[in-house]
Amino acid sequence: MHNQRFRWLAVLLAFAFFAAACGGETTDDSSDDADDGDTAAQDDDSADDAPETTTGDDSADDAPETTTGDDAGEDNDGEMPEEEAAAPNIYDDPRGGVFAEFQQGFDRGDHPFAQHDVFCVRHDPAQNRVDTDDGITADSIRVGHIRSRLEDLTDLGFAVPVGDPKEIFEVFIDYINEECGGIRGRMLDLGYAEAEVLGSDVDGSRNAACLAMTEDHQSVIVMNSTGFQGTANLCLVEEQETIFISTQGQTEEFMARSNDLLLSLSPTLEESMRFMVIDLLNSGELDGLTLGVAAPNTPGQVEAVEEGLVAPLRGAGFEVVFDVIDCGGGAICFGGVTESVTNMVNAGVNGFFNVLNVVSAPGYIGEMANQGYEPGDVRFFASDFNSQTSELVSGQIANNVEAGNLYNGATIIDFRTTGEYRDPDYVPNAMAENCNQLYSENSPSGAGHDWRTLGDSGYGMVGSVCGITRIMARGLYDAGDNPTIADVREAIINLGPIDNNAMAPASIRPGKTQMADSIQTLDFSFPCDQPLPFVRRSGDPVCITGRNDFRPAPR
């Protein structure tokens, strides 16, 4: 029994890490997870925060010609000529809608780390460079990569096929140094540390990785694409006061305590649910429903569910049956499930919010079927809280036929682009393709990844690493010729619009360092046999289809 319990805990950890690293799907990330932000259409500050740059090599040619004599500086009518401004460098996103609107607020200028069609552009080194701060010398800037050891899960029967994140980071860092001139002439010095995902002292391993990248390597910025949880986040941003860029959604408490040093591709945990609630309230889909929520008592999660889900629902006038399921100090949350489902039945709950994890959700929904709920009796709703947007996570519900039939038709509201590749007309966005091409052409191991291979999450991992690395590089570049650490911090939180691997609306500004700015509606369909434009691997769950109705994330 002990071994079985340990195995389920390992599976849960694997799913959480996988969803954080790859956005819960094969082509993107967004996902990284759940994040916050306004699109350019919502928030005019997104355009104001963009770096002020010019475009094109011909800008000097457009300057007015000088003249001599009394009429110098005047045109033929005796009026001062107006200097022609450089045209904005705006990417015309062929997807239209919220994507195109977002790009209209993103003037890429001639920024070497902001072009849509290349990873980076060679640029001139800064003159008179000097040592300025810990980790910043006249010739180098130290950055760090912490990798969670997902391969440790393989021996337990759960492999996470994300490729080699260590090599992926190294390829992009080497490309910046060798092909693009570093950062204003300073070469990036990439440090590396590993963190365990299994064992008796996982938190200790993560905190040791924090210290290795901060105190030992003196990294100015630390990056992670394989999931990094717990108090080690605070070790990085609160104790060591180091910028940390991750794919993983964080609690709002951690974000607040970071003083804008914790950056995430995903919304906060509370925000992920709040986006869902506001959107469902605005659409009227909750009207007339009696609502139920069963939250795990995993540390921090009950509080997040109360604040991000239950409180907004009650504030809107709904009476919510809210139970807490006992996880016994671990990740398997079965304590009190029977009693909780009985509470739902007795209250007549016909609208249920799934916030349980990969292990617990199938059992809870199966118990609902055992106690008399039949397909159509209850509507299910979910966000990416506990990675329920991920097909690998939500697909586990389908392993129980009764639970799958009951959960069929569940509505999911999230920023991720899960399932977009199922459209026969799907074309990968420019950044995802360029990043994967660069990696495959420069990978020392000869590795390469193809979005057409369902389950090849290495394609999404490459895109996530590419996006994180570009955010890092933009922040360092914008900090100036001889930046201090304070300059870097100021620059990175004022980037404004940023590119993630989905090229979906995302931005950073002071007080908002979780990046995603849009959501869509996704549907869970059982049996999980959604059609694909290519051959599906045997055994892969294919349950989720996005409606492609992307819209600004509600504030």
C-alpha cells in the first residue's frame, strides 16, 4: 500500500511539472499557466511600456537634408520641416482577433531581441564597458538555469517526454553569444543546477539549487521551464532578491512578496480561477445552478480556492456548498470524499467546479456517479488550477468510464491553447517554428521536435525555453550599456508586451509580472477520441478541444 501511494504521488508531481513546463499540450505553453494581464486593447499602458526604438537601417536616410543661408531649416513655404518618424514595426498576426489587436500595441522597432521572425539580431557592442555589479563584468553577465529532474519519474513508470531542457537552454544562450554579439557585447555565462522531484528532501534540494545559482554563481536572472514549486521560489526572489522567470503559476502571496522579481508565463493560482468565474458570470452560464466546490487541503490550495473561486461566487449571490477534502499531508486527497459527495447530493448541486488534482478528481467524480449522479445531471467547470487544462491530467478522468460519462461536456476556461493543433488548417505561429528550427539546426545532440507528433512535448518545451530566454535577453539589453542589477530589475518589469511560445497576448509591467492576457473556452469530450490531422499515438488521451474564441482575460 505504501508503494502504491508513493507511485500516485510521483504521478501527480509529474503531471504538475509537465503542465507547468509545456502548457499542458504539445504545441504551446502558455502555458504556462495561469497568469494575469490586459491585452493592448484593454490597457493602453501595454503600448506605453514598449521600448522606444526605431526600425530599419534607412532611418538616417529619411532625415531632412540640411541647407545653408537664411532659409536653413525652413521648407519652401518658410515653415520648419517635420522629421518623418520611422514607421512602427508591427507584426500582422494572421490569426486576427485578439492576437492581431495585441500585436498592434507591440512596436518591435529594431530591438535585437524582439523581432517576430528571428530569435535575435547581431548588434554593436557597447563602448567603455566596465564592471558594474555582482554577476556583471565588463565582458560577461551571469544568468542561471535550474532544471527539475523529471527523468527521475521514469523508473516509476511515468516518463515526461520534454526533450533535454539543459541542452535547449544552452543552445539559445550560445546562439546569443556567438551569432548576436551577446548583450551589448557582454557574453552570457550560464550557470546550471538541478532540483529533485522525488526523495525525502525535495524542498532541501530546491533550496540548494537556489543557493547554487545565487550565492555561488551570482546569477542576475535565474530561469526554469520544468516546474519549480514551494518555498524555494521565495529563496530566489525574497531572500536572495534575484529575478526568477518560470512557467509555473504562483500564489498571489508569493507574487506580492517577490517585489516584482517573480515572473511567470502563467496566471496566479487565484487568478486562474477568477478569470473563469468572471467569464462564466458574464456569460450567464451559471444562472439557475446550485454550485458545489470540493478543494484539497494541500497547503495553500484551500486558501487560493476560497479567495479565487468561492468568495467571488458568493459575492455574486450564489450559495456555494464548499467542502475540504483531506489529503493526509500528501497529494492523494480521498479523505471525506464520500461525505462531501453526499453533501452535494443533498443540496441538489448541479454545477460543480473541479479544482482537484490528477489523482483525486477521477475518484471524486466516480463517487458522484456511485451516489446517483447521471450524465446530464450536473455541469462541470474547470480552469487550469491543478493542471486540469492539460489533457494528460484531465484525461485520467476518462480512465473511469462512469466518471468520464459524467464529466463529458465539462467547460474549461483558460489562457492555454490546448488542442489548437487539431484544426486541419492549423499552422504553427512564427515564433514556435523559428525557435524549433534554430534548436534543431544547432543542437549538439542532433535533437529536433515536430508538432505533428502528438505527445512530442519537446516542441512545446523548446518554445517555452525560447520565450523565457528572450524575456531575459530583452531585460538585460534594455538595462543599458553599463547596467547595474537595479537597472536590470527596472528594465524587465517595464518590458510591456512580450512573446510567449503561443504568441498570445502577454505583458509585463510594474505590479503585474504574471504575463498571460487572454483566455479561451475549451470543452472536455468523452470518449476521448477527438480527431487529429495526424496519427494519434496509442493510448494518448485526446479529450480537450478549444473553441478558438480567444478574448481578453477579464479583470
